[in-house]
Amino acid sequence: MFNYLTEEQDNILKRASETWGTGFQKDMLQEECAELVTAVSHWKRDRVHISAIFEEVADVLIVCRQLMLDHANSGIEMYLHNMIESKMNRLEKRIILGDVNAPILLRDEE
Ligand SMILES: [Mg+2]
């Protein structure tokens, strides 16, 4: 459903989990998200090219895909599908209503 990698790349991620286990994923997710946050900080101060952002986005997407694959039997893809649909519907509603809080588009309803 939300597969932005090829089947072959998915298989590499599955082999990585089989080889090293899944216990390291929390650390990897945390580390890659932190690297993305750091890259954004540097980008905001014009210290890096936007390509540095997308390099870190690629890492985060890969780790997220591995997380999805390792939890494939728990219905996580349907949950993710529903979450994205809900958030996109809310975003569209805010656009239609001309929500003045547009810069915080994905923040939960208060
Ligand atoms: Mg990284």
C-alpha cells in the first residue's frame, strides 16, 4: 500500500532484519530523525544545500519502511493509510475554510 521501495529493496530490508534482528530499529529511527532535524537546522541557516535534507529524508523513509515491514502482520499499513487519509481530509478542510493557522497544517485539532 505505502511502498515507495522496490520489491528487491524490501527484500534487502527483510534480510537486514533477519540478519541483525529488529531490536535496533528504535535506535535507528531515533538517529535518522535526529539527523533530519539537524539537517533542517543547518538548512534554515543556509549552511547546507537542500540535497542534504533529501539525503536525510531518504534515510528516514528507509527506516520507516523497515518498521512497516517488520510490523506487517499487525495491520500497521491499514492504520497508516487511515491516519494519512484523516490528516489529508483535515488539511483539505482547512484549505477550504481558509484556516488562518495554515502554517501548522498537520497539528492535531485542539
Ligand atoms: Mg541519516
